[in-house]
Amino acid sequence: MSYKSYNYEGLKKLCNIVFEKFGFNHEESENITDVLLLADLFGIESHGIQRLVLYYKSIKSGLVKLNPKIKIVKETPISVVIDAGQAIGQIAGIKAMDMAIKKAKNSGIGMVVVNNSNHYGIAGYYARMAEKEGLLGISMTNSAAITVPTFGKEAMMGSNPIAISMPAKPYPFLIDMSTSVVTRGKIEVYNKRNDKLPIGWTLDSEGNDNSSAKDVLYNMSNKKGGGIVPLGGSEEISGGHKGYGFALTVELFTAILSGGLTANYVHTNGVSGTCHSFIALDYGIFGDKKAIESNFSEYLNEIRKSEKAKGKQRIYIHGEKEMEAYEDKIKNGIPMNDNTLKEIDEICKYFDLKMDDYIIQ
Amino acid sequence: MSYKSYNYEGLKKLCNIVFEKFGFNHEESENITDVLLLADLFGIESHGIQRLVLYYKSIKSGLVKLNPKIKIVKETPISVVIDAGQAIGQIAGIKAMDMAIKKAKNSGIGMVVVNNSNHYGIAGYYARMAEKEGLLGISMTNSAAITVPTFGKEAMMGSNPIAISMPAKPYPFLIDMSTSVVTRGKIEVYNKRNDKLPIGWTLDSEGNDNSSAKDVLYNMSNKKGGGIVPLGGSEEISGGHKGYGFALTVELFTAILSGGLTANYVHTNGVSGTCHSFIALDYGIFGDKKAIESNFSEYLNEIRKSEKAKGKQRIYIHGEKEMEAYEDKIKNGIPMNDNTLKEIDEICKYFDLKMDDYIIQ
């Protein structure tokens, strides 16, 4: 499978138009595009433009509602519970993190939990919304069940990413990671590429090691057993119970606190029901903000400069690769593979758009 | 190395007396004993009574100050920053979580960060303090640097446990886990037992796989390089960068937010400077508390009942093993090995105590 790079501005224009064709209004389309393409700019192909078709299918199947009724269920000076009314996750997510940021600025902290939503793209987008406002940002989401509990063979938790972002120099600190070893999106990319999965990522329907992306995707979608292993692996000796614990924590902070669906009920009975959580913290409640930021930056720099393992040239801080990828891709374009390009071509034809007007090498 | 089990009440009496002999007042001694022995009751030998001698050494060396000046540095309706004045960690920790609980009851959330403290025992003790009050409790601590960043060979982060506890039935949910693959305490237990470490836990001074507990303890104490690997292993493909990210998050929430020492400065220059973080959350701000608890318990039960992998009989929820160990050990005694017993005997002789009066099989 071959990759070519395409101009960011062209892709952005196309996504904005396509989302409007899907039925979103102008502002919504811009917001969804912004979340989607940030994933590509960060080099997280699995959560980028390759999901365009999936989003369209979600609208067609009724999982995602256009013009959703987003309701505030409960509110306090530090918290909000939102029923997203089956909105696309990006619209619910941006609204929710905006509210968390406002609460944090007024009360020191804002925690917003959301139920009845859909896939919201990369969790890191929302954590960074807070970081850009000079706050510590956290976001988590559950998803359809894909992660198997330690000693189990049935997926009971989502990929359940946790994203955390905090101002730092030269790059903002940005963690964005699933609590499973890998995300479903990454398995999809391996499947599109026809690549074998590394052992230690997934289990087959009996709970044994598995290397077929196609099989595990089929089994997960059809609830045939097996799935992705939690961070730390399938056994306790390598810490698999820890990844499993973090996955449960994400279910607690998203589905349980919002009164929504846990992963094992997400995407069943014709609704998505995905739940998210957004936290913004004004760390000024703990001390001088500039001093906190500069102490943090200094510590991260000490780690960068610390001694490297044999054969390694560089120690990365979380967010660094993403920010470097961002700069590179804005300049040199976003890589897309044949399959994704083919899917985009089909969407363009469907909406009478000339792909070559937007997809520019 | 052989283990025998000893009566809990006897050990408790002995610890209370010994901590008073160390110079703590009656209430302090009871609190420290309570934290220490809960580790043993939970089956976490590494953080239990085997640390008695270490604590004594910390007082003698001046790391731990008796009658510390614990100062409130900054306070808001939802937060406190505490300078623990080199208190033993348990005293600082219990005081801090008590304040977080009070803030949570008044404001919905309480976040207390502590600098200039010492080893505080198991993080889970403090998370459970909140859980027992019907709140969601979180606690984290840093420690001397023992965890190596991905692609590095120098320890730059502590074992950095995260504990989370939440009311549930039949057992409270309780995560308590280092963000390294294992804790230093566990390496110490392997060393006392003269057992080889599993490959994938630690690195030698060059950054290669290591199986000698003695070597890695020596190297860590003498800053000779190497250390413990983050959760997820030493490479990115198995998710090592994720454990590394969680370890940095703990440094952020403990050392950085409290204005204290990051792991690479903890236990240098003759002070400990350990930093902790305590969060209590009244989840009543999100909905009916009983409904939230019952939804959570139901979800955890669904996981317990889900299909087991081949050869596995049971899926555990975090906290279950600990609660079962607790019941067993209250009834059948706390197992101690020869080395720990020998150390306790020496302490007893030093303080003119008759060990047999307290250490009862």
C-alpha cells in the first residue's frame, strides 16, 4: 500500500464542504473538520480523514443525529452533566470543554460529563482546548467494547483514551493514549494495509494471541469474543491489570458519572451512547502560574537531556512528536494511502465534487 | 525463605508501641500503624511491616522530622497546598485527605497537594478514606527516581502510584498501582527472598534487560543508571510510552502543582521532599449517588460474570483481592518472612521489648 502526501488546506476545504453535504451547518462542519484533521496533522492517521466514511455511515444509519437536542441535565458551579442527544462527538465535545473551561476560570475547576454522544475523534483535541487557555486539560471517552479484562475473553471496556495537556515550553505537554495497548483505529489501519498485527496486541475469540487484524475486527464488531488487550498485556506479571484498571477508571469518569452507557452497551440496539468526560483545572489555585509552568518545563527538559539507552538517540516528551509532525505536515502535506483516497473519491463522486480541486499533492 | 503468619492484633500493638518509641505521639503512632498494617492486610507485603526498619532509619538520618511544622501555603474553597515540614508521609497524608474530604463535602471537590513530605505507605489508604465517606477518592505520590523514561537509561520518575477508590458492592472499587511495571518495594521483597526478577521489569546501568534485584537496587540507590521500566515495557510497540506518560502525570499532580521536588531531586541533599496529591469528589454533583453506585456495581458484576479466557476461572475487579486478603489475614494472621522477623527482633531488643509478647502465631 502506497502513501502520498496532500496539501492540508485542500483537505480542510474538502472536509468542510463534505460535512456540510452530510447535513451539518457551517460552524459545525468547521469544528468537526478541525478535530479530524488535527489527528492527521499530529500523525494519528487512525483518527483522521480515514474516518470520513465511517462518520457518513453513522449519519445514514441514524447513530449520529443532525440538529441534535443537546440538554444540560444538571449543573453546579464546578460541574455539568450533558445529554448530547446523539450529536456527533466533536460538537458535544467542543461544547462540553468550552463549559469546563468557563467553570475553571470562575471556580478553579470545571468537570463536564456527557452521555448519549458519538465518536469524538482524538481525546487530545479537547485537552488542548484547555491548555490553550492556560489551564490543565483532561479528556476521556469510552467507546464500543473492544478491550478484554485481565483473564477474560469478552471485550467489556472501550479503547478508553485519557488525554492530558498542560502548558510547557518549548512544546505543550500532551498525553493522548488509549488504555488498551493500541486503539481500534490502529487495527483498522493495519487491516487496510494488510499488515500482520504484532503479538501481544489482540486476542482471538478463545482468548489466545492473535495476529489477524481482519479477524479481530470481525470478532469485535460481531461480539464473537476476543479483542484488544489492556495496556500492560494479558497477564498480571507484566501489569495488564493496571491497564485494565485505567480502562475501568475511564468508564467510571465517563459512563458512570454521566449516567450513560458503559462500553458493553455502547453501539448496541441501534444507538451509540458514547460517553465523555472533560476537566479543566486552573492551576493558579495552587500557586503562581508562571512558576508552575517554568518548573514543569525545566523538569521535562532535564528528562530530554538525561542519558539515553544504548542505541537510542532521543528521549521524547509527550506532545513533542505531535507538534513536530504538525509543523511538518502543514508544510509538506498529510499522507494518505490508496484505500483512504479511494473512499474519498467515492464520497466526492456521490456529492458531485471534483476531487482534484481539493486533493492536491 | 520461609513465611509464618502472625496475629494482626499483636502486630498492631507492637507497631503502636514501636512508633511511640521512635518518638511519635499516641495518635500519630496509631495512624502510621493503621496505614502500614493495611498494606499487610491487603497482601501488599512490600509496603507493610517490612518497612519498619526503613522508617526508623529515616528518623535517625533526619529525613523524617518528629513534631513537624505542617504549614498551609495556599487555600481556596476547593484546594489546599501543604508544606509537610518533612513529616512522615502518613501524618501529612491523613491530614491532607481529611481536608480534601471536607472541601468535597462543601464544594463538590477537594484537591490537596503536599510538598516536603516523606514515604506515605500505600496510596490506596488515602483513596479509601474518601471512599469510606461516600466520595470518589484519588491519591498519588512521587518518590525517589526509580523509573526510566522510554529510550532512556537514567531513572527520572518515581514509582508514582495512582490510587482510585469508589463505593461499590459487594466490594469498594480500589485501584492502587504504580505507573512503573512494579514498585521498588516489590524488588526489595525479591532481593530479601534472593529470587531472580522476571525479564521486562528492570534495566541495568546500560539500559539492558536485568534480572538481579540486588544490582538494580544498588544502581538506583547510588544513581548508577538503570532502574524500573514504565508500565507497558521499555519499547513503544508494547505501550511503554503510556506508562511513562502516566508517571509524568503523577509528577505533574504532585511535585509540579505543589511547587515541590520532582523525583530526580527527591532523596538528594539529605532531604526526602516527597510530594503527594489527594482528590475527593462528591459525585452527587453529577446525579443521584445511590443510582451512580448501583450502576457502577452492576457494570462491575457484568465484568465478573463475562466469559473467561481458556484456563482462567475468575475475572477480578480491582479491590476484590485486597478485600478478600483483608478478611483472610484478620482471621489467619499476617505472613512475615525470616528476614523481616529478624529485623523486628532487633528493633524489639533495641527498645527492650519482648518480641514474643506481640509476635504471636
